[in-house]
Amino acid sequence: MGGLSLPLAAALARGGARAQPAGEWTPFAAPSVREMARELASKPFRAPNWELPQAFRELGYDAYRGIRFVPDRALWRGDNLPFQVQLFHRGFIFTDRVDIHEVVQGRARLIRYAPDLFTFNEGLPQPQPNANLGFAGFRLHAPINRGDYHDEIGTFLGASYFRAVGKGQVFGLSARGLSLKTGDPKGEEFPAFRAFWIERPQPQTNSIVVHALLDSQSAAAAYRFTIRPGEATVYDVEMGIYPRVAVDQAGIGTLTSMFWFGPGDRNNADDFRPAVHDSDGLAIRNGRGEQLWRPLANPQDLQISAFADTNPRGFGLLQRRREFAAYQDLEAQYQKRPSAWVEPIGDWGEGQILLVEIPTRNEYNDNIVAFWRPKEPFQPKRDYTFVYRLHWGREAMLSAELAAFTQMRVGAAGESERQFVLEVTGEMFKSLPADAEVIGKVTADKGQIRHVVTQPNPHTGGWRLSFRLAPERAPLVELRAQLLHQDKPVSEVWVYRWTP
């Protein structure tokens, strides 16, 4: 299993002590990380006791950004390799310490902390020259946009959060290694990565392997990430979960994003921009092959939507609108935020895709969470394995044979009705005859649907579906719509939860 496994697990169980002197090379094999997680889970959880000077704990967001890694000190800088690694200092909300190792030919060494790896803006706290504050996380750099420059393509920072971008994109939504008790009124549990092992890449390759160890009150876990940057950056994720206790609220393939407002849900936002969000909808390809689109909402109260399924083919939080005019933000560039698509590998069995929407009054808080929750609770002293492929890019792995709902607008229609206008676009419309009769099928679980109209939209090259909802005092209404031609679907299924 490799000589690194049990010593590190024991050290973590004691509260985060280091397993070996910094810089010492020790044997490493990928299965050893799973052995560490299994060993951790066999003992009661003990929260790490990481010391950090109070001045760093009290840093605000802007001050923390004033601590910068020195690019010339990046791992593998000057080695003519396809990847480089830069490190994050601890501070602000990122106070947890993670051990970061370099792996070369089956041996690993802990990367040393040194204050001169960073520059500190004037007025910020300065570490003592011999300080050993450790790191909060790391970021990966690769020549994704041009061959002579290593752009930042992915980060691992904070709890079990990680992010990535495809070519020409800017950072937006995040993924999480594991979520527990998300949406629980009693509070969420946030597992955290405790250690990483980054394999030195081979020259002329386009992938890098990162191993990770995670721990939490309820479970420990081990990960292997194979990361391939490109037009869409792809993470192949292999995870093993080792529960300490019965876990009935686990989230697999968790995605976290932000939705403040859009054309269909401005939520009284007094803002010059037409839309502000990292993602505008949840897309699902369920085990039956059905393709669903659920526009996101910023509700008045926390709400959870569940989509029961068996062996899902994929789900993701997408950013469909790609034109600047949809956002009008020169700095945030929401049109360049990536979509993220979770593609399960193998059978995941029965469960639910859950969507959690949390009220927010600004764009600074992530308020959207989507994940897979297995039907059967995890049991202690057992192992659970999940494998999936996580795509970060402009497009999702959806069927091109079905048109997509790309925009929703909602407004008043009389005193008690709401008017919905949905834009549907897709290449498949080009194959329809000019006089094609496209029918809109719209249903609601409460209230009444009236005045359903479908018509070609010459400005988009697609079709427009409009209808009125008479909610009849219902506190919420579940809506469902699809376009049909000759009784066959020509669009995905649009689903939405309307609330007053």
C-alpha cells in the first residue's frame, strides 16, 4: 500500500500533525490514499487544531487578495512541463491547513511553506522568517489559451471546493468533493480536503493526476482526479467514501453556483444589468433518456426540488446565454462563465438529483446547489465508490436532436394571471418544413393553463412558446412544457416551480 498511508492517517486523527519532516521523500502508491481514508474512518473524528496568527484570520476579502504567490517559485517552473502549481496562503475564510505533496516516480515529498513564496501588500501582516503556516490550497496552470503562457485552469481551495475553466473562460461555479446534509434545517456539514498528492506530469502530455484525502465528522474519503485542460476542461473523478456513521444525506457530484436574477426572475433587483448569474439552469439526462431543463430561481424562501431517477446519464448547472448583451457586465463577464456537467461512469442505482435554491440579495453569495443523493443511506464500516467525469466548458453533453429552452420571461397578464414566454432554439428546427405545425404541450399540477401559443421566431431562428398561468391562489405550481411535431418531441422538457 505504500509506506505513507497509516502514519499520515494517524497524524490526522491526532489533529493535523505532520506525518514526516518537510521535504523528506517517502514511498507513495495511489491505493495508499484509500487506506488512509479507511483508517481515519475507523476512529472517532477529531477536528484539526491548526494554529494561525489572528491577524491572518481577520483578513477581509480584499486584504487576502493582497497576498500573492510568486510566479517564479511555482512548482515545475522552468522544467518545460505542461503544468505548473502555485499555492494559496492561509487567511480570510481559508484558515484550514492542507498538506500538499509532489509525487515523482512513486515517491512523495511534502512541499515546504516559506514566507518568501509570497508577496504581501503594504499594511498586511508579515510572517516571521521561520514561520511554518502551511498552505490553504493550490491552483493549476497550463497553456490552455496560448502555447507560451500557463493560464490558471483549476483551483482547490476551501473545504472540499474546486473549480475549473475551459479555453477562453473565466471562473464561475464550483464543484465539491462531497456534500453532507445540504438544505438540512439543522445545518450543513462541510467535509474538507486534508492532503493532496500531485503527480509530476510527463512532458508533452495533456493531463495531470491529483490524489486527495478528505475528512469530516461523518465520513472520510479518498480521491483520484485526472485533469485534462482544453476547449472543455475535463476532470475524471474516482472517489471512495468511508462512513463513520450512517449517512442518509450525502451529495455526490455536487455543484455550487450563484443565481441572483435573470429575465424571468428579476426578484426586485434594482440593477442596470439584465441578468446576473453564474448559471441559469439545471440540465438533466435521466436514466430513461429524457432531457430536462429547469431554469434557476432566487426564491423568497429556501426551496428544494427533487428529481427521482435510476442510473442518471448526466446532470449539470449550465450557463446557456453566451452573448455579452445578456449581462452587460464588462468586469464580471458572466457570458464567459463555464457550465459544469457531471457524467456518471457506471451505474449509480436509485436516488434523486436535488436542486437547492437559497434566497440571496446580491451576487456575492453562492445560493444554488445541485447533486446526486443515493436512495440507500451509507453505512459505517462499508466502502462506497463513485466514478464520474466532470466537464467544464460552454456546452453540455446533451442531445443535439432536441431543441433547447434558452430564455424565459415572465410578466403580469391581467389581475391574477402570469404570462410565460419561452424561447426555444436548436439546429433541428432547420430540418422542419416551412409550414411545420409545432405544438406546445403545457401542464400544471395546480391552477389552469390558458392561451398556449407557438410561433416561429425569425430573430432567433427558433420557436417561441407562450402561455398564461392562472394559479388560483396556489402557493406554488409545478409547470412542465415541451414542443412536439407530429406527436414527437422536438425539444427537451422544460420544468419550473412558480411561486408568488
